[in-house]
Amino acid sequence: SQQGEEDPQALSIQEGENATMNCSYKTSINNLQWYRQNSGRGLVHLILIRSNEREKHSGRLRVTLDTSKKSSSLLITASRAADTASYFCATEGNFGNEKLTFGTGTRLTIIP
Amino acid sequence: DAMVIQNPRYQVTQFGKPVTLSCSQTLNHNVMYWYQQKSSQAPKLLFHYYDKDFNNEADTPDNFQSRRPNTSFCFLDIRSPGLGDAAMYLCATSRAGGEEQYFGPGTRLTVT
């Protein structure tokens, strides 16, 4: 069964506003990662947060992880038109088998 | 620049005609992955190699096979493509024990 579910499925905001997307998962994890995918392209790794971490920052990105609720959120501050893309969370289980399970994704549109 | 390269970017094949997609990497990573991604869906792992060790996902159809002749190259063979196999195929790599995955740009497969 699919590990991650993302919410919302689609999000449209004005340029300059903040965008928040959420990810829920079902089983214990080693880490959770966020990826961006521009239309028709491959995925680009954004940030990784480990199961013993609660918050992580990278530039305009802020990721939180709540293992008790099995959920994570990705905040993009001061959005830009170039942030328009699909965003996927992906979890690595704690089996040490090198695999990621991807969530359903959030389609983010930034309106100039 | 170190990268993951996929060829071709677009592939059209006929129903039932075997097709091979290729992936190469200059990152010298131990692990290589093949994902299938259908429109507006999450990437779905088909199989991965840890060095020469092949790991097939339980629900990957027998129609899909893979070869990894050396560290740098990995191939996806679809023996008898059906219309349902039309999708984006993504190759990714990661370091042994590392968690971040590096994706190629993908190959868009069309089956006529």
C-alpha cells in the first residue's frame, strides 16, 4: 500500500505568499524526504529530515516532522513563480533496504 | 558535472514490440533504481540494484526486466509493451547507505 498521502492535492497562491503542504505516512521511518518535480522532468531532492529530528531549514524551505502523528509539513516562504512544480514526500523505512516510498504529491502553482 | 543521464528522452514503441531504456551515471553510486510514473501519480519503484544485487518489487510485472552491466549503466527492458505501460520512466541513484536519491530527467514512453 502507498506509504504517503499528501494534502492538499493542489494549491494555488500569489507570488510572495507562503505555501504549506502536508504529508502523512503509515509505518515507522528512518527518514522523510521532500522532492520537487517540474512538469515532465525528473525529481530534485530538496531536504531530508531524520526520524529523531523535529525541524529542519534550507534556504526558504522549512520542514517539520511529527513521528507521533506520522506526519510532516513543508513550508516554502516568499514563494516565487519558479516554485511552481509538484512536490512529493518520500519515506525511507527503517529496514535498511535503500528504498523510498513516495506520497501522492501536491501540485503547487504560484500566480505572478 | 556529475549527473544521471537517461536516453532517449522520448521513446515511441508499438504494442508488443520490445523496447530498452537506458540510464547512465557519473556519480559512482552503488545503488540504481527504476521507477514508473504515470500522469499525476507518484513514482512507483519497479526494482533496484545494490551494486550487482538485483531487487525486484513484488508487484513489478514479469514484462519488465533490468540489466546492470557495470556501475555506470543500467537498462530497463520491456519485453512486450502494452498500452498500460505508457508512462514516464525515471532512473535514480544513491550512495550505498546514503538516503538522498539523484534522478535523471526521465524517458517518456508512448505505446501505439
